[in-house]
Amino acid sequence: MTPSADDGMPLGRKVALVLVLAAIVVAADLWTKAAFELAFYGQPTLHLLGDTVRVGFVLNSGVFLSLGHALGPQTRFWLFVVGVGGVLALLLGLTLKDARFRTPEVAAVAAIVGGGIGNLVDRVQLGAVRDFLNVGIGPLRTGIFNVADMAITFGGIALILIPLIRKRR
């Protein structure tokens, strides 16, 4: 039987791709967090490109847009460390198990897993996530974020768009 265009990746290639891409995301995330913490901790926010880009440093004990920051430390640990870790493990397990997953989907999942691990490292070590970027125009702005958040967002959007793009073909 010859492989068809609909066949997924072999398990060994999936594992290798996830390990490499997730490791790159984790390394880039942790390096940039350390660099921005060193440069901007206790410093005022830097406004660039007509205030389109703001660079600073904050510790975010919540999740997206600081949701959950008012929860107690134990609750945040169970939700944001154990819960998120479980979701990442489930996503990774399903990706490795499902024979239909092809390179683009596996790469998207690797980005999500790498970003998730980068933020989990911060949560375990610091009890919060290090964030340093904010973009927008006037009052229309993103929340403050980091490289892990960008990878998670990219991976999530890719997982939504890939099937839609395939359908159009």
C-alpha cells in the first residue's frame, strides 16, 4: 500500500517534530523573558513606533488579560499549573495517537505545547508568568504577552485554519 496525501505522519517523525519545535519555542520564550526582565524590571514602559508597541515587564499571576489573578495561590496552582499541564498532555497524546495528523497540525500542536511549557516553567518557579509586550493603536490594544503566548496563539489559529484551507482545495 502506498501512502496517500491524506496519510498522517509516522509516530517517530511526529515525536521528533514536536520535540524540536517545542524545545525551540521554550528556549526562545525563556531567553526573551530573562532578557526583558533584566532590561525592564522596575523600569518604566518603553513606547515605540508612535505607541504602537509598548515594551516593559510585569509578572502576571493570572492567565489571559490577568483573568484569575485574584484567586488564591493554591487555586491558581491547581488551575494554571495542574489543569493546564493536563490539557497540554491530553493535546499532545491525542496528536501523537491520531494517525491523520500531518506536519502542519503537528507543528501547530508543538507550538502550543512549547508555549504552554514556557509559561508553566514560570508558574512553577515564580508563581506568575513574565510578560513584556503590548501592541495596539490608541485604546485598541492587546493584553501584555510574551513569546509563549505568541506560540500558543499561532498554534491555535493554525489548528483552526488548516482544515479550512484543506477544504477549499
